[in-house]
Amino acid sequence: MKQKAHSKIKNQVSIQDKFYDYADELTPYGVVVRYPSELFLEEHHVIDALKMADEIIKWGKTTIESL
């Protein structure tokens, strides 16, 4: 992305700290999909991950529509 365009978007989008935390928590799921190995998930892990992912998607849609 061109630097000028990146700065324009960066200055217009506010990212709450919780989304950085969500990204950290969800990263292992992406790694496992890319590099399959043994993964143990309990139901509460799945529920939490889906809630975080849903919040990120809703935030992203709202943010894109507002630009």
C-alpha cells in the first residue's frame, strides 16, 4: 500500500485495544490451520474464539462502511 494512502486510513480508523488482544488470542487458531498438528479445544475455547472473531468482523464492517 502506498505510504500516503496508508497514512490516510491510519488517521481515520480507531482501533480499540481489545482488538489487539483478540488478535493475539486468535493467532494460534490460524497457525494450526496452516500447520496442522494436535490441537485440544474445549467448548468454552471455541465459544470465546467465535465471539472475538464475530466482534472483529462487525467492527471491520462498520469501519469500512464509515470510510
